[in-house]
Amino acid sequence: MTTSVARFFITDARIPAEGVFPHKRLDLFVSDKRLVSKPEWLAGILFEALRKRGAIGEPAWLEWHVAKSLDGKPYGEIFDFD
């Protein structure tokens, strides 16, 4: 098993806001602050890794969040413990 500490999403504005150039946005949502004490550091490392792989480039807005999962449940069979 693995330990999930964060999720990320890359988006771009469909309708750019006035006064803002078209750009990509990278949002990092940290779910375990004990394992990621500096979300801004992880966000920067993630941005550089994604940039090197061509998934994102400049100009870009990088934002990090600390999120708490409230609950969840599976729909259908999703776990394979074999």
C-alpha cells in the first residue's frame, strides 16, 4: 500500500479574467500535514518535475492548499488485495 499525501490538478481558464494573461494553474492539495510540513516546497518540486516533462510551463500560477478529507465510499469494486 502507499500513503497519499497530496493531490494536484493542472487547469487553465476558459474565460480569462480581465487584467490576467492566459496561463496554466497548478493547485496542490496536501492531505497529510504531518508528512508534508512545507506544502510550498512540495508544490515547487512538483512544478519543476511537471515542467521538465512538458505537462506545464510558464506562465503559470502555483497554489498550495491544506485539505482534510471528510469521508468517502467506493462505488463498485475498486480495491485489489490479491
